[in-house]
Amino acid sequence: MVPVPHRGLRAAGRALLPALCSGLILAGACAQETGPIKIGVSANFADVNMAPMLDGARLAVAEINAKGGINGRLLELVERDDREDPDSAVVVATELYHDPGIVAVLGNGFSGLTLAAAPVYNGGDNPVVQISPTASAPAVSQAGPYTFRMCPSDLAHGGALARWARDGLGFQRGVVLYGNDDYGRGVRQSFMTEFAAIDGQILTADPYLGSPPEVGPYLDRIVRSGRAEFILLAGYLDEAEYILAEARSRGITIPFMGGDGIERIERQGALAEGTYVTAAYMSLIDTPRNNQFVESWAVAYPGQAPPNLSAAGAYDAVYLVSQAIAEVGTDRTAIRDAIAAVGTTRPAFQGVLGTIGFDANGDVTAPVVYVGVVRNGVVELAGENQ
């Protein structure tokens, strides 16, 4: 198990605490409860993009506990790795569900795992809130009344890329390579629909499977045709790294672009130069809340990469759940109802990710998607008006 962050964490907690931490008061019915308030967290913590989710949750818990917790009760994370396996996700969800001390769960990381676990969290006679920081598949919208997410769906990512390709870059023709899974199909669908609506043309759209993905014939066809102005890669980071290398080895120099699944593609250095990638969160966004969060992250985790969406989303989710507990107590149903009302009958939540409210499906009501571009090994905002 990764150790709890230590150096500078209490200082970070004092430096950055939302207003909810000053005077958190539980409902009278819960005043007699003692012991820690437990929040579950589950994802594949071995994945480079999901490991920060655990760190983000730990940072928020440490900050809240440094101020005495919620009405004197400390928060405690119950950490479980789903190993990026649907069966494991269900087993973990069942364990967390049946722990009577757990009032909410952060998870899962990937959409498929979130959807696998959702029937457990939404079922039985005592369902528990499930909040995913990163699950972006459109199907998550229908996962159940106790399932929420902190990020936009793939529909928003695909649409943002399509508008950037057509309006931002002036491209008219492109090709799509997509992983034949929920994520890949979701980004492909939304991109193609939006690109066609703004007079763009998709020359070909081809699925891939396998590890490494079998895309050689597709890339050879792109070389022979010579008509494509860009390649949309609707897939995950390891696939993108391989496909990008294969394309460059064939002399394909047109830009690649992808959704948040290819986050951290900049690690490929010169190979990824000029690649466009969307994100619901970027650490360089210049807002007071985000600047404070990034500063506290650097103090708590010196030497680590800046926080990503999984980190920021988990961090915000812990504070969101804590706010609900402060208002309504630790009853699972009451917490769910309080979170569902955020942005409607209750004030919107002001977090690192911006202003958060939820619709009837547990989706954020005003999703924001940024487009970044890899320049000299780092991701910069691709346009000024973001």
C-alpha cells in the first residue's frame, strides 16, 4: 500500500481549505455517533493516470482531518484496488457496500469498471453513493440514481475535438482509429456526429483490438491515400503510444488528436509533438482554487507530476461528500439526496474543477472540456480563449 503523504501535508491543509471546513456541523440525529467516517475509494491504482486519484483523495482527507474532521469525527479512506478487472470491481464494490461505516464511495476510475460496480452500489436495501472522478462513457448517465461523476462524458470530449479540428485548425478531412470498447466507440461517435454537422468529412473509421493494437493496414492505407489532414485516435494511452510510433515510422506526419484517454502522451517527447488532447482538467488552468490546489499538491507530493483529472476529481469529491455529511449527517440516502440537489435546490459546489452541479442523471450540468497541444514535452492550452 502506498504510504499516506506526510511532508508538508498539515501545512497544505492549513493553506487550502474550502469554506465548508470552517464549522462543519452534523445533523442532530448523528451527534451521538463516534469513530471515523469512512469513504471508500476504488480504481486501478497501478495505472499511471489513476494512481493520482488515490493521492487526491488522501490530500483532501488529510486537510479536513487537520482541521478536526467533521464535528470532531475524522475521515478515513477505505482503499481498494479494482485491478482494472470487472469481476474484481464487483467484488470490491460488494465489500464496500456491506461495510456499514462507509457512507460513500469514490470510484471507479475507468468507465467499464464504474458500470460493472454500479449495480452493487445502486442495489439492495441500503444503496450507497458512487462518485467517479473520471468515468466518461455515455452509459454512466444511466447507471443508477446513486451514481454520479465529476467529469464530462465522451460526448463532450468528442464534440470539443471535432470543433477544434474544423474551426480551430481549419481541417476538412480526417480518419478515425478507435478502440473497439465503450470508451473508443463513445469518442468516435460524438466526434463523427459533430464533425459532420460542421461540414467535416471522415474518410475512414476503423476499429482496432489486440495488444499491441493491429493498425498496420490502416496506417498503410492512410499513406497511400495521402488525403487525411489529421488522425483521431479514440483510445487509451498505451494504444496511442504504440500507434503514434507506428505512424511516424511510416512517415505519417499529420497531427494526431485524442480524448482524455491519451492523457500523458507528452511523455513520448518529440514523437508526440503537436498532438492535440482534450481534458476536463488541466493543472495549468489559472483560477484561485486550482492554483491553491496545485501548490498544496506540490508540497504534499514533492517530485510527482502535477495533478490530473483523477486527482482533482477525487479531491473535489471528498469535499463534496464532506459538505453533504455536514448538512445532513451520515445516512446514505440523505447523503445521496443532498448531492443530487447540488446546483438545483442546493447551491452549486465550488471546487478545483470549477462550478459543479448535477442533473437528474448524476452528470455535471455545465461540463467544461479544454483542448491542449503537446509542445516541447509538455501540454499547453491549444487556444487562448479556454
